[in-house]
Amino acid sequence: MPPAAAPASVAPANAPATAAPPRGATPSRLAALSPLAFARGRFQRWWQARLPLSDTLQLTQRNVYILPTSSGWMLALTLLVLLIASINFQLNLGYLLTFLLAGSAAAGVVMGHNSLRGLQLRLLPPEPCFQGHSAQLTVELHNPAARTRYAIALGCADAQRTTPTHWAHTDVPAQGSAALHLGFVPARRGLHNLPLIGIQTHFPLGTFRVWTYWRPAAQVLVYPAPEPGAPPLPPGEPRSGGTGSAPSHGRTEFDGVRAYRRGDPMKLVVWKKAAQAFASGNGTLIARDAQQPHRHELWLDHAPTGLPDMEARLSRLTAWVLQADRLGLDYGLRLPGKEIAMGHGAAQRRRCLEALALC
């Protein structure tokens, strides 16, 4: 029976990243830095574009690479100085120390390579997020070998670089699994490709970096950011066949329910909806409206918002969708060229938010 999964680690959210190619800095920006940076960025984008798109990855000797770190280069220089001094002064102990250190570094290359080779990674489908918030990615690491793999690090690239800069670390137990949580902040709403994911380890000595890159095939949906301090919900439209002559006591009175007002008798409180509101973190009580039962429909329309900018309209509609969902109301959504029928609940909220994100 495999051991329990190792504790997950969370990587800090990176700078905003977008899915629009090319990932990373633009060629003009690189050219403004230096010709070397421009050539390096062009090579990295060309090489990364050749990586296959997949939500699973099997690490083998064909896709795992090894390069010395700065500590490794310093160790190589130290060994060279020790070897020259040992030859010049005929120091047997100097030879012993030099070859002992060189052998340890060579063994470290093999151990580091074995830490990644054979590892299996799987990306879970990412959950949608709101614009300006971090999109969370969960990667499962499975170790089929009978040895523990130490100091495995994963990281996401950001909008300013073609390589990851923030890393989350974990150990993967023998014949067990671990999970790592990564984050990046999309720059705008819509459907986004996921950024490049780097996998690396410096185990055991830190003198060599064993690494590879992974291009996930999944996409993440980013909803518009809800408008802070959005106004109350718009007035309802008379239901087909209704008189619509009942008096209105507020702007959240639809389908016979409204927000609780001080002085309302407790028998009018809809306790089921109130429990759902408290469970979702919203402390709003819902009461029945005996004077306006089922005579109005709540339609959230982009046109009457009174905002000239389309993004601002979508932001307000997003806030209204969340507010109507918290109140447990039936509501519909009207967008240019698309209409979401009346409904309520989590499925209705998801349909409306997806339509707003892709509008």
C-alpha cells in the first residue's frame, strides 16, 4: 500500500501572465535590452514552441537536461586549482582531495538525474477565476520507484520572462504521490492558455541543475472582475401575463422574496435560503414578500447599466450576478447577441459568468 501523499506546497502568485503568444517578453523589448538578450529570447521561444502540449508528462532521459549551477562552476574552478597545485608540489593528499571531490560531484550528477527520471506528472483541470485574482493550478506527482525523490521544484513562467522565477518544493515518497499548487495572475478576462511550467531539482549537492519544461494543453477561464461597491439590482420586469401593479418596496424583490428588513416578522424568513447564504459567507437574511408574489422577473441587461465602457458594463453585470445568486433569486442575462434564460443556483451562476467572460 503506497504511503500517504506528501504535504502540498504553495508557490507565490507571479506577475500577470497571458495566454496570447508569444509567452514572455516581446522581441522589441528584448532588442531594446541587448542583442544577446534578444537572441536568447528568440531561441527560448522557438525551443519552447517545439514542446508537445499535454496535461500529463512522463520524465525520461530524453526530456531531462543537466547543467552546472554557479556553485558547480566554482567547484570546477576549485578542483582545477587543487589539481595544478598537487601536480606542482607533488602532494599526494592534494590528489586524494581533488579526486574525492570530483567523484562526489560526478555521483551527484547521477543522483540528481535519477531524482527526475521516471517521475510522472498530471495537471488537474484548473478552476475558473476572476480577473485580478490568482489562477490556481494543481499538479500531482507520482513516484513509481522504490526510493524517495527529494527537493522536486515546480514553477510557472510569468509575463515578463520565458522561464519560471518562483518555485514550489516538495518531496515525493517512494511509490507514493504528492501535490503542488502553483499560481499565476491572468491579465484579462477570457479563455487563457496556461503558462509554461518548469520542473527542476538541485539535489543532492546543488552543483548541478537537473531540469525540464512542460507545456500544459489545458486552458483556464477568467471571469470579469466584479465591480466593487456595485449599485443594487435593477428593478424587475413584469412577468408575462402579470399586471405588475403591486407596490415595490426595494430593488431586490423578485419572485416573492427580498432582503430581510428590520421589523419583518420572523415567520416571513426563508430559512433554507438564509442557511445557504450563511454557508457561503454572506450574512443576508431572505424574507418572503407577501405583497409582490411572483409578478416580476429579474433581467440583467448590459444596455441599461449606464456605463459607456463595455468592460465596465461586464464588471457591473458580474457583481449583479453574484448578488442575485447570494439572494437565491431567479434571474436571466442579456448580452449582445446572446441571452441566458431565467434560472437560479450554481449552474445558472456558472452559465452567466462564462457568458460574461467570453463576451
